[in-house]
Amino acid sequence: MDPEPVLAPLALVDVAKSFGSVRALRGLSLELHAGEIHALVGENGAGKSTLVKMIAGIHRPDEGQLLVDGRPTEFTAPVDAQRAGVAVIHQEPTLFPDLSVAENIFVGRHPRTRMWTIDRARMRQETEEAFARLGVQMDPDRPTRGLSIADQQLVEIAKALTRKARVLVMDEPTAALSGVEADRLFEVARTLRDSGTALLFISHRFDEVFALCDRITVVRDGAFVSCDLTADLDVDTVVHRMVGREVNTLYPKEDAEQGNTLLEVKGLTREGVFADVSFSVRAGEIVALAGLVGAGRSEVVRAVFGVDHYDAGTVHVGGRALPPGRSKAAMAAGIALVPEDRRQQGLIMESSVQRNATSTRRRSLSRFGLLVPRAERAAANDWGERLQLKFGDLADQVSTLSGGNQQKVVLAKWLSTEPQVLFVDEPTRGIDVGTKAEVHRLLSALAGEGLAIVMVSSELPEVLGMADRVLVMHEGRITAELDRDEADEETVMYAATGQRPSEVTR
């Protein structure tokens, strides 16, 4: 007799989901197998988030079936997914900061003693056992407040283990992690796979996908495109399937004529954060601030723009001194800042697309102190067309847009101020390869129009592909200044770690 086929613990068959007139998923199928890490890749807006919410029990399919161990099942709420052994680890975990690690793991389902009080000893023991399975150490009694994002994710994974989860979804888990933290997370993922867990891994970082995953499913415009073993694929093939077209130039940097110095920073110091930071940027030039997480790059940008204070140093824009700690003065001087965290610092998520896109131009779009809706809509529509923004209606909440389109709204918001100097902090974090190419093309075009651009990026290929000059920071200081033709990955990494090539033992 032939052995019975092993059923996938979770599968989606021809599922479809619409939100009004927008079809988020169209006949999409996916199987997650025990003991396998399965990658899900696609552009922003391809339907990945909707699919994850369906697996998590937040959305129900309009058509198609969800199968658990081969049996048709309905998740009417997240608790149904949890009971079926499904757990989702989000990019930014939501833990209770004032509760301990163990209390967060067992929140809402505390074990009880015979006297019906909370069995804290058992909570502590099962928490320790879960972390032991993951191969990491963490004190069950420590408060979660102050834990790094990486450790918070481990708490969420430990929670999944105590729930006996058989399917683990990891949605952009490394977006906010350092290289060391990401490596630790990958080891945990491999440990779970080897113990028989089915993992779904969602990431825009192809080096992670190819290093970690056994199989790759590609989706485009809410529909299934392909599913293949990772060993049978290469990056170019996956990219082509994702975008449905060739992305020939991810870094379309064109030479621009450089003009006068528009920004000059001298001796900028903030005690304990950065020290003696000096640099200048000319019209038509893209300068990249590179370095490891925690090197002080974003802090310097925030200080120049006036969000944070600094203790010493000067900032000049167009030859004029800029007063410290005054963002309005920085904007009036022609500086714009696209922040790293677009959701928390760049957008009002509950507000409309048009309101966000025009939020820096309230005065120019008003008459007698009242905002003119027609003028607001026209301005937003103009920038939407210029940036090829994909949206249902300008009145829709900006939270309904994909990550890449949210980033375009932030860009529209600041470019509409017609700045001289543009700061962009992690401009392509969390967006797909097709939108990355669009953002890079836009930055190159803006430099060609005479903008001075300062780009903070943790992606070395982006730094090397887009910058005319690279300033490398280590522990709050600039350790190297490299022209485009002398910057390479090795040189940048030596400077980012505070070493010189001769200091490294080979």
C-alpha cells in the first residue's frame, strides 16, 4: 500500500477577498508544510498583508477555502486561529510594557492553582522551557519595558510555543533588527523548523529569503504567480515574477551638475549621542550617512532639522545660520525631513491621503484662514500623479495604502514645500523592489533639479548605488568620508566598525 500523503497543517485554496471595489486577493492558493520555512514575496499592495490577516483570523475569505490538516475550517476571529495552532509574529510586537515576560506570555490564559489563584511558579517554569527550546536565555520575571524589538519578538515566539502553535507567520520580522539580532532570529527559526513547525516568512530582503527559506511563493496583484524550491530560483527570476516586468536598474543614479554648498554642518555635538560632526552638501549632490544601527545617523539628522537639541556646533543653510531646536525655522530655510518611521513620525494614519499629502501646505491652500477642499484635493492629486501613487480615493485613510505608497505620501508631503535640502531617513525600508527603484529614480531626478540630498540608509547596496559621497559613522563620530569611486562594501564596513583594514586579523 502507498503511504497516506502528509497533509499540510494549513492551506489556502483559491481564496478571494475584496474591500469595496478593491480586490485584495484573487484566487490565491498557498500550502504551509510542517518542518519547512516558506517565503511569501511580492510588491507592496500584492496582497501579502491581507493574506496574513486571513491566516490570523482577522479577515474571512469571500471565496475559497481555508484548510487545517486537510479539513475545511472557518476562522471567525483571531482566537479561532490560535486554537488551530496559528501564531503571527509582527514586525513590531505589541506587548504590555509593565507586565513581566512570563505575564505577557500567559496574558489572558494564566495557569491556576487548586485554590484558583494564578500559578506563577508554573508560568515561570513553562516560560523557561519555551526559551530553552529556542536556545536563548531570558529572565521570565523581568518587565518587557525596555526590551529590544528583537527580544520582544522572542517573547512573542515563546508565547506561540506555550500555545503549542504548529504554524508560525513571521511578517517582516527583521525590518527593525541589527545584523546580529537578525542572525539570532534565523537560528531560532531554523530550530523551530527542525522541530516540525511550519513557518511562513515575509520579507523584502532577498538575501534573507535565499539564506533561510526552503520554498518561495510569489504573489502579484493579489494573485498567485509561482511556488518553487529556493534552490531552483535566483533573485532576478523572483524579481521579474514579482513586478511582472524587468527591473533593469535598481539604482538609476545619474550624474548631476553640482552647484553651491546649500548645507554646512560644523562641530555638531550632543553629549552622549554624537560628537564633532561636520559635513557639507552641495546642490545636485546626494550624500549618504552610513553606519551600523546606533551609530547616531538619525540623531544627527533630527538635530539638524531641529527636532532634537544639540549642545555645540552650527548649521548653515544657503550661507545663513539656522537656530537650533526650531523645526519651523528649518522648514522656512528650505529643509525637509522624511523620517525613518513613516507610520509614527511621518503620517497621521487615521487621516486621509490628501490631508496627509498637503499637511505642510495648509496656509497656501487656505483662504481667510479656512482650508479650501478643492485646492487641497488638486494639490494632493497633482503629487499623486507625479509620484505614481496607487490609491482608491484621496479621501481614504492613508492607513489603507501599502507601505510603499505610504512612503510616497510622506515624500509628497515634504516635496510640496519645494525644499533646497532634503533629508531622507531609510527611504526604502520595508518597501518592495519595484517601488525601491521608483524612489531611487525620484531621488536621482531631484538631485538633477538641484536639490541637496542627505540619505540615511542601512542598506549598503543602496548607499553605494545612489550616493555621490559616503559619510560613515561609528559611535557618534564620522570615521570616513568616501567619494563614489572609492567607496566599496569592505571600506565602508571597516569604517562602520571603527577599524582600519590593517587592524583586522585575516
